[in-house]
Amino acid sequence: MKKLNLQGITYIELLEGSHEWYWGSDYTEGDLYEAEELYRSNHSIKSNRLVFIHYPDGTVIEPMKSKVGQYFGKPIFFDDKIQILLVDFPKSLIHILQYDHEIKKTELITTLSLSATKDCYNLLLYRTPLMLTRSAHDNVFQILYPQKVDINISETESFCYRENDRLYFERWIEDPSYRNEIVVRKYPSGEILEVIPGSLLIMPDGQKWIL
């Protein structure tokens, strides 16, 4: 058995886009959106921690520590580097950073104003390319970085991945029997190019399986 000292973090999961990195957070104030709600309600929030664990050796790294009023979102792995989402509520800023584990260096990719998005609900990093997106219950899928794009989608539609100028979504339909469909939309217009029956499963090595 291998014992890891994560200082109170008791759950880790595979870092999206990687076969060998896991990540964990202490979720001090819940997820990013819940932390934002607390801050906007004039509550003081305790910043969360973000750790990464390398498999199979179990090496634990904590590339950076958030400051008071800052909160980490869900990270991903892209371009052989760890991509980190960090929101600074007092300064109303969204930071995208990347950690290069080969040279042990963290660098800033970009900074956006928090006003670029209505809130942090489902504010997530995706690949490829590296994107910052938001989707909520208003039937709009937003890409905030590298360029701002708003795409109208159906109420039960959720984003899966991007491949060049094609955006892949999955939606469920119940009329009255339940079924899933993969909706392929053109980037950046959102025009529907194709509808594929079935559900989509993205494998750790990047393969896409249609079930």
C-alpha cells in the first residue's frame, strides 16, 4: 500500500487528458460556483487547495497556493502541461495558468475580466484547443477563451469536445421514450451539421466511443 500525504484531501480523480496525473481539491467552500455565491452574498471565503499526484510513483505536487478571495476550478491536462483555472473574486479576474512539470514552472496564459461571464456556473476548461467555456440553464453555450462565442443550444444539450471547427454536444430526448443524440455543430456559428443517434464516451487516450 502507498500512503500519500494530501493534508486532508481524501478524494482524487484522473486529470482529464492525462493517463498519469490525478488531481484533488479540499473544496473548502464547495465548487467554484458555490464559492462565488458565498462571496457575492458578502461572506468571507476560505481559498481551496489544488494538488496533483503522479502515477505510478505517487509524487504529490502543489504548483501554487491560492490567496484570500481566490478559488480554483477544475483543472485539465493539455499540450503536455497541467492547465489551471483560478478566479480572483476581490479583483474580479479569471486566470488561466499552466504548470510545466518537466521544468517545475507555472506561467500565466491569460487573464479575463469576471464580467465576461454572468457567473461561474459550469465555468470549465476544455481542449483542443485550450478553451474556457460556460454553460448554464439559459440554453446558451459560451466560449470565453480564446475568443468569445455564444451558441444557442437546446435545453437538454451539454458540450463534450471540440475538433477543429466542429463542436460535439450530447442531448437527451424523452418523447415519450428516452434516447440520446450527439449533436455536431459548426464553430463558431452553432449551425447543426449532423445528429448521430447514441451517447458519447471519451476514453482516457482520447478515443471517442459512440454507445
